[in-house]
Amino acid sequence: MPAITASPALVPTRVWDLPTRVFHTLLAACVIGLVITGKLGGNALAWHMRFGLTVGALLAFRLLWGLIGGHWSRFANFVYSPPAVLRYLRGVPQPHEHFDAGHNPLGSLSVLALLTVLALQVTTGLVADDEIATTGPLNRFVSSATASLATGWHKGYGQGLVISLVALHLAAIAWYVGRKKQALLRPMWQGDKPLPPGTPASADTGGTRALAALLAAVCGGLAVWVGRLG
């Protein structure tokens, strides 16, 4: 009878660095604020614009952090090729593929879709005109036809897509937690996840956090500048 080899004990591994966790929390709060203020309309649209500019700053930060942030926050480590997605679905990952660490291939597609649609919503909102009392800060730089198209998308399909993708994202998290018994929320809140030894960890030091704070300040300043153009 062949010897039974015990699986190595899992060890706490830093997956989500603090800047990424703060980004997740702020983005979720701002998206909720955007949906509520957008539905309320009227005087709430002033806050809708503020939330939109904040989301723009957060997306700009995430784009930069996806290039230089912690290991599992980098796009290079959670944007998967079609063959990798197929290996994940078949349950046959290659030795170097840690699908159980950060976003799995399906989760990464959901995240990328949500970030893309949010970026499109921010962009169209910047040039939109509701022809009542609210115009985006960059509206004067585009033609009326472009503004009309942007407004139609922003208030119609774009808004619906954001709500649908958020609902899908939450449903997927609930399914993984409830049916597959995979802890997703705690690692995203605390940063660490029990993983096999040798799994790459994300750098999360005082230096990386200071760099993230600097990038966030630059992105925030850019959003304020754009807002003042209107």
C-alpha cells in the first residue's frame, strides 16, 4: 500500500494589502452613494457629482496600484488567459497557478467588468447634461451631440449595468461562502488568508503604504481639479 502523504499545513499569507482593502471599502461606499443620490435627483445630484469624482480618483489609483501594488493586487497576477480560465473550470491548475489565493479567474472577470463599467460611468458623467440644472465639469469641452449620447448612456444602460454587476458580484460572494464554504470576506477585511506554504505574499509595509498614500493624494487632487473645471 502506498504511503499517504499529509497535505502541508496552511499558513496565514498576506493577500490583500492595506491600500487595496481601503480601496475596496471606499469604492463600495461610493457606489452605494452614487446609486442613492442618482435615484433621488434634485439637490442630491450635487452629492452624486462628488461621489462620481471620488470614484474617478479611486479608479485612477487602482489603475496605478494594479501596476506597482502588492503581488495579488497587480493586474499581471489576476488577469488570466483563456487557457488558464479553462484549467480553473476543469480543476487542473498548473503548479505555479494559485487560483485559491487572490481573485480566481471567474472572479477576476467580474472585477474587471465592474471597474470598466464604472470607469465608463464616470467618463460619461463628466460630460453629461441633464438639461435641467446639472452638467458635468467637462461638458463644455464636447459637442451637444456627444453630451446627449453620454447622458443617455449614463442614465440608462450604464446605470443598469453597474447595478447588475454589483448584484452579480454580491451573489457570487454569497455562493462561494454559503455553498463552497470559502471564506472570502474575512481575508478582504483582514488581509491574510490561510494558504499552502510557498504561496507568494503581497508586500504590505510602511513604505508601500506611504507610496499608496502619495498616489491617492495625487489622484484625489486630480479629481478636485477636474471638478473645478465646471
